Amino acid sequence: MQNWTNSNVKTEKSLRNTLRESLYEWATAALSPQGHAPAAHHRLLIRELEGLANGRWDRLMLLLPPGSAKSTYASLLFPPWFLANKPYAHVIAASHTSSLARSFGRGVRSLIEEHGSRLDLWLDPNNRSAGRFGVVGGGSYFATGVRGPITGRRADLLLIDDPVKSQAEADSGTARDHLWDWFRSDLVTRLKPGGRVVLVMTRWHPDDLGGRLLQSADAWRVVRLPAFAESDDLLGRSPGEPLWPEWEDAAALGRKRAVLGDRTFDALFQQSPRTAGGRLFKTANLVVVEERARGVSVRAWDLAASKDGDWTAGVLLTKTAEGSYQVTDVRRLQGGPEMVVQAIRETASRDGSEIAIGLPQDPGQAGRAQVLYMTKALAGYRVVSSRESGSKETRAMPVASQVNAGAVTVLKGAWNRDFIEELQDFPGGAKDDQVDALSRAFSMVLDHTPAARMQRTSFGVR
């Protein structure tokens, strides 16, 4: 009898250790009474959350469609497991309203009450309300709505789930600014040294909280899982394959697209928001290919107006003998004049001397001096400069017509998503540097002349 009891104790202890060591084992055990188990995309979320908890990264952004159970794993199952491994830790969980935040808090508390003995995690009997409770070991969980009061609290883990509650709020610049200010000034300042941040959301707008963080200097690990797979899918799905077919198949998602319309569906379900002012380019007609096209190629640049927030972009465009076009490469960077010149020179070296280089010339003496300086720095290469004429939309229309006719392909590369998203948003998007460079490249490749005649530029470059 004694041996059986000791064996039972060892088994229970071993199980507790297993659940604390593996978020997957804990999630499986907690969900099994409801007959659920982690799907493929849930297993990816689990690995990413484990990496955050173990310190392999400290900023994690999870961008998934509604109904993908992202909150179940990140906001309900993860906090008890995190506290079981760090019972001294303090967790602040925020959502778009205090009521939603408290509902997550109730769920976390219920999991600890039901399964705490399996994790060796116990609620503090003197501090156990839904929105704020403690655990034995000194740790705590505090739930708050966006812009709610958190003064005096510190966090080892900030968990932000669904910070935007509606399309109207997402479309409001004032509401976006308020959320951004609260995140930077109130929420992040509560983070302890070495603390971790998880943002769980569905995208609503290019300039929403996720969009602004993607443009910030802070390094975020991003897991973006659209409802319909795209190229370079993180799960290895084929393009068009649904995220969770056991729950919602392609036909069901297609019906939602028909009801919601492309803009809303692309934002909420594809995690590719765009402003209402876009759609000059029908990017659905762009095909990503793996084979580089042969033909006449040019590299055109759009130069940043400043080094703070603006981008310099260089588009390599190829025109084939059949009259089709391929966007073969895009180089994009932020930096001062010297960094830009160095990047253009390095790109020219990589492209080869046969590739003509297009530069914009701003009006006035300063613009002329800038192009002269850059042309001298590119000695040995063919440089073509010209002044911009007409609006950005007018300059983009010729190449947009080719995209819309299906005459333009894109060579597969890491830059594809940013490039295609900018075309989707143009002219209403926050950025247009790649579109400007593409427009210039298209004009150049149409006017391309043999190398022997390229000597006739403003500065006599041969």
C-alpha cells in the first residue's frame, strides 16, 4: 500500500512538471474536457508563446482572423502557465473595454481554480476578484480596458488582446492616436526591465496599433496568419488554403468575403488592411513567380525627403521581349544621405553596370546639386535623372494599367508583401515610395535606349 501511494505521488509530481514545462501539454490537458485539441496554427502560437516566456524574444505580435481561437491560447491558457513557471510575476492584461478584459480575467481565474493543482499554482485566498487576483508566490493578474487606470502597477508581462473594438474606431484618427499615446505613455512605462509584451489582434486599419508598431524602431516578432494562405505561409499551406478547415472551410470563408466586401475581409481575415482610398492597382492580378524574367532591366529610385520616417526605395523592373513586365527586386531603407548613397552604390554593384539607374531631380539648384553628387558617386554606371511631372496618381496610371491587365509579375522575395500592400493602399496609404520608384522604372524601361546612346544625360555621364 505504501509503495502504491509513493508511486501515485511521483506520478502526480511528474505530471505537474510536464504541464509546467510544456505549454502544449498544458493546453491539451485543459482543453480535453471540452473535446478540443490544438490545431496546426495553435501549435505554432504555442511555440511562439513558449519562446517569449523562455526569453528568446520579448515582443510578440499575433495577427490572426476572428474565430481562430487566438485569444483562447494567448489570453486564457498562456497566463496560468506563465504564472505557474513564474509565480512571482505580475501580469497586466488589456483589451478594448474593461468588460472584455474582466471576462478574460474570469476565464484565467477559472482555469487556475479548476486545474491549479495540476500546475502547482494556487490563488491567493485574500485577493481573487475577476479583474485582479493574486497567486501564492507573490504574483498577480490585473485586467484593464484601453486607457484604463494602471498607475502604481508594474508588469513582467503585458498582454494586449483586441485593442480595437470596431471599424468606426479604427477609421478614427483621433481614436488611433489616443490608443497609441496610451500604449506608449501609460502601458509600456509599467513594464519591468526584461519584461515581455504580447499583442494579440485582428488588423483593422494600416495605421492601427499593430501597424504603428510594425513601423516603429522596436523589434517585434510577428506571426501573421491570414484566413486564406498566401505565398511564404508560416504553416506551409498552399496559396488559398484555409487556416482552420476543420472549423471553417474555404466555402464558408468565401461566403463571409461576399458579405463583408474585399476591404473589410482583407483587413480582418487576411491581416492586410488598406485605406478606402486605395485600389488604383488591382493587386489580385499580380502573380508571384520563382523564375527571373529575361529582358531589359532598369533600377529606379525614389529618395526620402528626410531620414526620419521616410523611406528610400529602389525598384528593379524588367521588360521582356514579349512585352510583359516583372518587378524583379525592391530595395528599401531609411537613413541619411550618406547611407542612401552607399546603398544605391552597393545595389548598382550587385545589379551590374548594364542596368541603367534612374534618379528623381527635385526642382531648383539644390535638387540639381544632389543628383550631380550622386551621379559622381555612381561613376561607371549609366545614370538617368529627370524631374517629376504631374501628380503621383498620374505618374502611376501607366504601370497600374499594366498591373490591372495582368501583364506584370513579381519575382518571389522577402520584400513582396510590403511592396504589394503599398500598391493595394495607393494613393490613400501612408507610404508611396515604392509606387513612385515603380512609376519611374516603368517610364524608363519604355524609353530605354542602347548603352551607347545613354551618354546624353544632363551631366554628360558616359
